[in-house]
Amino acid sequence: MSGALRPAQGATTGTGSVLEIADASLHRGDRELWSGLDLTVDPGEFIAVLGPSGSGKTTLLRSILGLQPLSSGTIRVAGEPVHRGNSRIGYIPQQRSLAPDTSMRARDLVALGVQGSRFGFPIPHRGDRAKVDGLLEAVGASHFADRRVGLLSGGEQQRLRVGQALADEPALLLCDEPLSNLDLANQLAVTDIIDRQRRERDAAVLFVTHDVNPILGRVDRILYIAGGRFLLGTPDEVLQTRVLTDLYGTPVFVLRAGDRLVVVGVPDAEPHHDHDHGGAA
């Protein structure tokens, strides 16, 4: 099945939608990552994108950012064709620690989102400092605003990346494994910041992750991509033993462990985790 679990539950006709993907397909060499993908995302909607490594999750985000052309189909953001540098989109990358000797201050990193990602000597504009201060406050980073970023923890650095992504008050937030390498406390803190932007500014969120447990209470729908096929539905619909077994064509089990769900038996899952996902069995 290279289509939805059923006609995309909760999708709209596209009127007023933030993101519209129509009959999209993408190939990497001779390999088809996915095809026939239709997805409409409304303002304020939170979509989790799940699947094993190499299934095309990050490539989907790159296509929305205008960095990776589709093999076929269309993508529109806020009613317009995708293009590079779209200010309607905020992008939060996977957490990667900056070198300890990085001399840039925390506020300088956030300022790149306000003034543009340019190095050298950016010329500040009137109101830039106030906007940077507001972003630092929004992500809980005011108290380390003048510290060198290389000396900050991974969670603190990731807060700054979120602040940078929020600089243009985007209508769509693309989050590419933003919780990777963070401890549980920082996972929850970063998730809360993203979710607050969704609730207060009605921003839509497309959140790529290998573990949906930290975000499960916020998720409206799940897009699950595997083996060139995909499923689209609510967590209760998608994260079931029967449904994922059908998707993979091999036995896959969704097990409850306390307040978490663990998906086991997934082919080609990354070796450093158990491919944990939350949801209802």
C-alpha cells in the first residue's frame, strides 16, 4: 500500500491550509522513497513523521524547504509553490553540539535568525535587539544570553536553534529530529516551546522523530513512512500491531511498557534504539 491508511483523516480541502502536498513522489537513484503522497496540514496542526532510518523523512522536509525537487507531484506552502528561503517556514535541525571554542554568544546565534544567516559583521537594524531579547525569553534562554554557545549544554544550544527558527513568526515549523541526543528533561522543555508556538500563533508543526513518546500528547496525526509506502492517520489508527505489520509486510509488534509504547520487529531500525514510539495499541 503506497497510500493513506484511509482518506487522510482530519485533512481539509486545502482552503486556508498551511501545507499542501499532492500526489508527490521522490526517488533516490533507482530507489523509490515514497509515491502518491497526499497531505494537507491546517494551521495549528501537529503532525509526527515516523519511520526507520533511510525511509525519506528528512528528504520530505528538504522538499518542503525547496532544497530537494520532487520526482513528481506538487508542494505548496501557504498557497504558494515551495522555494528556498521561505520566511513562512521555520526549520529546527537535529541537535548537534557546537565546538567548545565557538566564540559566538547565545544572543548572536539567535540574531542570525533575525538579521539573516550571514557571518562577518552583520549590521543591526532598529528593533533587532528587542526582538532577539524577546526570542531568548520565549525559549527560556535569557539567563545565558551572553554566554559563549560552545560552553552551553546540548539542551541550551537547542533552545537557541528553536529561537532562531521562530524569528520570522513562521506559519509552518519543520522539526528534524530536534530531540536527538537530549535527556528527557530537555526533550520535554524543547517540546513545550515548540507546542507553545503552535498554540499561541497557530503555527503548524511537522515533527520528524524516531520516538514519538515525548510528543505524543500533542500529536494530531502521524505520517508513517516505510519501504516506499506510507500510512496517515491518528496515533490510535496508525500505531497498532496489525497496521504496522501490514505496512512492513513482516511481523511488527506494538507493546505497552508503562506509559510508553515500544514498536519491536521493525526491519532496518537504527541500532542505537529500539525504535520506540508512543500511541495506542
